[in-house]
Amino acid sequence: MSASMKPRLVMKFGGTSVAGVERIRAVARLVKRQVELGYDVAVVVSAMSGETNKLVAFTREMSPLHDAREYDAIASTGENVTAGLTAVALDAIGVPARSWAGWQVPIKTDGVHGSASIVEIGVEGIVERFGQGVVAVVAGFQGVSPEGRVTTLGRGGSDTSAVALAAALGAERCDIYTDVDGVYTTDPRIVEKAQKLDKVSYEEMLEMASLGAKVLQTRSVEVAMIHKVRTQVLSSFDESAGENLPGTLVCDEDEIMEKRLVTGVAYSRDEAKITLVRVPDRPGVAASIFSPLADAGINVDMIVQNVSDDGKTTDMTFTTGKADFDRALKVLEDNRAAIGFERISTDPNVVKVSVIGVGMRTHAGVAQTMFKTLAEKGINIQVISTSEIKVSVLIAAEYTELAVRALHTAYGLDKA
């Protein structure tokens, strides 16, 4: 088969998959198997587990107010090491390989250091190497700015690198190898009867990723959905992975024959609740609250407004991420006069629990089942939010596991 006719495959390996020399050798064997199956393969690698944290700590120790451009120069080096070692490991078992830094590909990004977005990927060099039978090993998480500086894509950015590269190459699939063997109906550490999903739609995976499921990074799912990149989640610790597609395929909804009413139950502990008590009930009050928060780069999630009996004041409750909690309180206090609230009430001990499924579009009663199930367990719902394929509730953190288990059973997701 000529090189131009070969199907293309992108294989991405996370930090735990390349945590040491023996793990990298195992990765090389997985790559060799796909080469032998007839694929032109591009490999995207993360830094070894814990390496980026160490580099970031060094940078902050040197100077808390460091230049973001130098942060990227330092933080991106872990991936370069892994890419070189992986190429060496492949060569050692008879698979010609070459490592590529992001700027060499090039993976062109904007100039937002520390959290850059990919603008364009030039794949001509990699395609030329494919024609020579060479595997491309690309350092994930990094690119190059319009000024020619190294950029990083934010934590977990190697997933995004891999999916974007698969889109640019027109790859048949992007296989993301991690320390779990697929996407489950919920966290199997909480629910023993959680089931591994054979397939999940882009939209469902995007909701699950944004709602606390850590299997895939949210931005990578967005890129996969936009460019229709079929993305598979596999375990790198099972060397048979990839032979019979035993992982979970993230794909277009049309590829899924039987659509479940609910595909999964997700939860996020990264929530904090803020209530502004007795805010004047007047036009523009919501803007006076949320505009300063947006200007400060603070994301607000669930929102509920309760108008008082006299109709003159309202209580405004919303959630932010725990990392933004203290900053949000400061922004609100700084704008107290403009907003006019009486006091702030807070609760950082809350969890968001969500049920997700494309089947919700055509079936009623999903929310009713959720509310009834939680009520039967004596769990009070504090805030509710919905979308076309999701219902989320905010509950006290102490009830997380009880709620997840009860909902998983109520929607018939338990493994027989």
C-alpha cells in the first residue's frame, strides 16, 4: 500500500502513560502494533507524570510575578523530553521515528501565553515523513505564537493538541490513551455497577467533561465536535488496547444506534455558592452583579433569583468555581455600593450533580425522576439548571455519593 493511501491515526499518551522508561517502551509497542496494522501514525505525548508541576513550582519559586512567556518556555520542556525518548524507544524496536516540538510542526497559536488557542497546524512536514515510513512524535501542550515564542495551551492541553492534529491530518481516528479504559456511566470509584460506554456523542462527552468527568479535557472535546474527529479513549496499561476497539468512542450522534434516555451521571466538587441578600429588584441589577465578575474573568454557572414578598428586593444566588471564590467575593464587595445588596451569604460545601443524555430531547420526565429520587433520599435541592441534554442540581457536599448512586440506579444505568 502506498503511503498516500494509508489511513492516518493519531495516538495520544498522557503523563501516567509515559511516567518512566518502561512505560515509554510499552507506549512504543502500542504504536508499533498500529504501524503494523497499516496506519501512518502521529504520536502526541504529555510530559512525564508530575514533571510539569515540578517545572511550574520551580518557576514560581524563582519569581511569583514571572513573565508568562518565560513560564511557557519552562513549562513546555517536559513534553520535549518525552517526545525525544518516545522516538528513541520506537527506533530501538525497528520503527523509524522523529520527534517534533510544537514550533517545528508548526502548531500555530495566538499569543495568549499560558492558555493559548490553536489557530492553524502545518502538517506538510509530517505528511512528507509519512511517505518515508516515519512515525511523527509530537510534543503536546505547546505551539508557537505569531511572535515566534513558545506557547502552552493550558493544563490538559495535550488532548487538544492531539485532536487538532488529527483534524489537520484528516486522521481516521484520534486514540487518547490514559490510565482508565474508557468513559463510564459515572465514577466507578463511587458506583461499583458503573458501566463502560461503547460510544458516547460529542455533546454528551462535552457535558460530562465540563461537569466533572476527568477522562477528556473540555477543549479537546470541543475541537473534536467542531471538526468531527472520531476520538477513542483507551487504557495504555492494557497492551491489547486498540486491537478490537475496546475503549469508548466519542463520535457523532448518528453513529449511535440506540440512544439511552440518560447516558451518565456526573458530579463536580469544584463549586461554591454565593447569595447576595436583599438586592434592590430593579432593571439592570443582574448586569450590575455579573458584569464586574465577567470583567474579572470569573465564570458564573448556576443562577437563581428569589423575589421578596414586597417585590422591592431579591436574593440572587449563583455558583463559581472554588478557585474563583475568594476573588468573586472581593469583586462583589468592591461593587457593593453599585449593586446595593444588604449582605453576602456563602457556602463552599456544595456539589453539582448532573444527569446527561441526548435521549432527553425526545423524552419527558427526566427532571421529574431526578427530583423524586433525591427527595426519597432526603436530599434538598438548592439550585437547578437545565440544558437540552442535561439537568443539574446543587446539593450539600455530604450527600454526593448517595445522590450519584441513587440516580445511577433510578435511570437504569447499573450493570447487571
